[in-house]
Amino acid sequence: MENIFIELFNKYPSYVELGMIIDIQSFFDEREDIKEYDLNVDETEKKLLLNIKLKAFSKWSAQKLFSEFVCIEGYDDINLHICEKEEQHVRYLYLTANQNFRAVKMEIVIK
């Protein structure tokens, strides 16, 4: 299943729009559980790269943050992700799309 998702993630056309970037920044700026974050755009692959450092990392707190992020920032129609959990970080590949299959791809690392 993991390989199928990664293949879909890599092949799915993506776009990045300024409005979503501003919404994401607002979401993270208002959180008290985040020490710092870095948001970049991979122009080649048209995906967002998010590196987040929590004040107190745990796998549970990373999962909670990601779930809240998806609820606020994800499109209503399609939300797919895969998660890789390590001792010191959690990494998500996340794809969200609207009903017209206009998608945004993200790579999110939470430490």
C-alpha cells in the first residue's frame, strides 16, 4: 500500500497558491505548542515543505497537530497521507485536492 501511495503522490499534478501559504502561516503563527516552523516551496515538484519544531515533541502531539492541520487546511474532497514515525520526528507525505482534482502536495516533518 505504501508504494502505491508514494507512486500516486509523486505522479499527481500539484500546484501552490499564495492564499494557501498565507492560511498555513496563520495556522502555525497562532499555535502555542510550536517553537518554530519553516515553510518552503519546492518549485520543481510544486509541493510545500513544512518543518515544524514543537515545544514538547511526542508522537502523539505530532499526530494531534497534523490532524488539526488537515481539518483546517485540507480540502473537503480528498485528503490522503502516509506517515513515517521515528523516535525524534514524524514525517508525513500529504495530498489534498478539491472535487476538480486540483491538488496540493506537502511534505511535513514534525520534531
